Amino acid sequence: MTDGDHAPGRPAAPDDLGRTAARAIASLESYLERGRAARGPIVRLAPRSQLLEGLDFGRWIQRGGMTDAELGHFLDRYLDAGTLLQHPGFMAHQVSVPHPASAVADLVNGMTNNGMAIYEMGPAAVAAETAVVRWMLARVGWQAGDGTLTHGGSLANLTALLAARARVAPDAWNDGVPQDLVVLAPPSCHYSVGRSVAILGLGARAHVPLPVDARGVVIPSQLPDTLRRVRDSGRRVVAVVANACATTTGLYDPIEDIAAFCRDQDLWLHVDGAHGASALVSPRLRSRLAGIEHADSLVWDAHKMLRTSVLCAAVLVREPSALQRAFQQDPTYFRPTGDAEFPNLYDRTVECTKNGLGLKLFLVLAASGEAALAHHVEMLYARCERFHAIVAARPRFECPYTPQSNILCFRYAGSDVLQEEIRQRLLAEGDFYLSSSQIGSRRFLRVVLMNEATDEAAWLRLLDRIEALASPARTD
Ligand SMILES: *Cc1c(COP(=O)(O)O)cnc(C)c1O
């Protein structure tokens, strides 16, 4: 990593990369092996101050000069202090166990820095983005639509709602935001939706909750009533938001019915499919999003179920000009946009410089193929159904719903506090990492099955362990 040639600002020699990367790969290989062999802990959760000291960040920042051998030593300890997603007991969050092809794309992006705000900064990266966005649009049924990749679903939601605002209030960009705008979204929507409403200048109170059932799923038959109340109070709707699927429960809102209502009332329908839009890849599962072709915008994270590394999210729109209308600004230092063969992507994203996100998804598709990705999503969904059957059959366990994706909430008999205690104890033991969530007023344990290695044997061990931890007769 350090030698005379590697002066600041001087390009690395080709063999610098090879040597340094080889050392990093050696560390990563033992990390992956630890995951494969299920050698925990999944995460140690040392306090930050301990990590700051233990990993010597301050000393390295001050001194520099890390050699390849020291890099390897540092990375071994860094990886040891991180969270091991490859461990079969990791069931906590919606990030993929990344495909190696995506990590290779990260390395290529990292070494090339083809930022591609404008076409000439990265023509190949723009082409890769175009190819995967077109592939995603075709899965939705929007061949004539448009889309862009963004750094995450949260930014994608903001972008989609900005496009929706531009349709209802096209002058808001220049004149400021009218006070009568609202967004109708289920209370179960991801927090980034509410945050977007506030960032867009509507005021957080402009998030009007859609009527939902006890599981947090939108009840379409009550939409007319909600809309009437909003309109009677003199307010205008920017967008109706539906979950596909909801972050907490993994349940899909009935898009077909919501879309019919929105078309009838001329309302923008935004579908937040950050997690669950990947079902569109599977002919068997795409009915979860039946009616999606009638929506106006869709957010779809590839880094959740399409096996890319973080981040790789798409915001897709049915109407081709909707994204460009959202950003009404043309910086004079860029060449004017509008040339289809030399497109500048900055005119449809919050970002200026952007990572080569398209290459990540492209290389995963190229390596595994669309059918294998469909199979991956189907496998995760099928396993969750099976997991549900096993949990529901055990006495003292309760599942509040039948899963529709790879996310399931459940509870062990006892208080809300007990659920969190169980979670914390599992985490401290290091063999299982679950999340927990609130549905209505009650707390649940939550699993997200992202890992092919999380098989039936792993769940049985998990449930046995929960029973042992929760049992009042436990001896420890
Ligand atoms: C994960 C998620 C998001 C946020 O996506 P990030 O890529 O983490 O920013 C938004 N909406 C839903 C429904 C999600 O599940």
C-alpha cells in the first residue's frame, strides 16, 4: 500500500492495486469462511470508543504509512468487529448477502471513479445504468417509461414524490410550496416517506394516513371516504403511496384496487417497492404486485433481494418526462441536456456525481442470470412460508399474519419487554441476530430471510433457543 510510487495525487501503478487488493481479499476470504462455517459471533457490538481505540484509527490518521501487511492486520480486526451477514443466524435486516460480482463492480467503480453526472464523465457507466433500468422497466411493464438509479430507496422515495409534486404543483420549484398539499400514505409506510413529505416542504403533518387493517394493510374500500375528507377540507393530493411490501411486516398493499381508485380520481400512485418489487422478476410471484403497471412511480432496491451490494436503488416512472420535470434547473456549467445519444443524468437525480450503480446489478445479472435471481426470491419467500408454519405450530409462539414475502413478525408468550430481552440475549450469544418491530401497540420479534444458508435447521435451533431463554426455569 505504501511505497515511493504511491505519492499523493499520483496514479497507482497497476501492480499497486493487485498487491493491495490481494491482501484485502485474503482478509475477506477468511471473513467469508467464518460466515460459511457459522463461526460467530454475528456481531460483537463493542462500544464505539473501544473500537476507535482498539482499531487505532487516530494513530493511522495521524501517521499514515500503512503497509500491505499492516492493512491486512487492520482489515482482519475491522472485519472481526463488523456484522457477519453471511452467517446463517443473520435474519435481522433487509440487506442482501452480496453476490461477489457486485463487490467486483464496487472495486471497478472505486478504481475508475466514472462519476457520470454528465455523459462524458462515464459513458460506459451511463450505458450500464440504462441497460439495467430498461430491464427493470420491462419487468414492471413500462417499456416507454423512464428511470434512474439512486443511492438508496430513501432518496428514491424523495425523488418519486418530487416528481409527483411537480405534476400537482409545477410552480412549487420556483415559487415555493403551496400550503394545501398532502400525501396519502399508510401509517405502515417506511419512515423515508414521511421524511420526504417534510423535506419537500409540505410539512410533516401533510402525511395523511390511509385507512389500514390490524396488519397495517391498506383497505381500498375506505379510500373514497379518506379522499372526500381531504378534499372537503380544501386540500390537494400530491400522491397516494402504497407499500410493496411494508418494511415491518413484509405485507403487500392491494395495488390493483388502489390503482383503480387513483386512476378514477386522477391521483398519482407511488408504490414503494424498495423491498418487495423484486417479486416482479418471478413469474410466480409477480402477482403480489398485480396492477403495478397502472402506478405512476415505483421504487425498487436491488441491494435488498437482487443480491447487489449497498447501494443500488431505482426510481422508475411510467411517464417518460416525469423525472426531468421534477428537477427544473439547468446548471450553466453543464452542456444542455436532451440529447438521447449523449444523455446527462444529473437532470433527473438529487445526486450530481454518482457511483456506477448500474454495473453492480448488471454484473450480478450477467453472472447469475435472471432465472436464478427469480429463483432466489422464490426460495426466500417459500422459506418464510415454511418458517411461519413451523413457528405457528409451536405452542407459546404467536404470528399475527401469514407472510407474503421473506419478512415475518412473531412473538413468544409474554410481555413486550420479554421480546426485546430475548432479542438482546440472542444477539449477545452471537448465534442469532433478529430485529424487532412494533405492530399496533405490541412488540414483535422480526425475521428477514435474506441468506440461502438460513435453512430449516437454523430456525429450529433458533426457536429452541428462544424457548430456553424465555423459560422461567432457565438456570443461567
Ligand atoms: C428498505 C426500505 C426503504 C429504504 O431503502 P434504503 O435503500 O435503505 O434507503 C424504503 N421503503 C421500504 C418499503 C423499505 O423496505
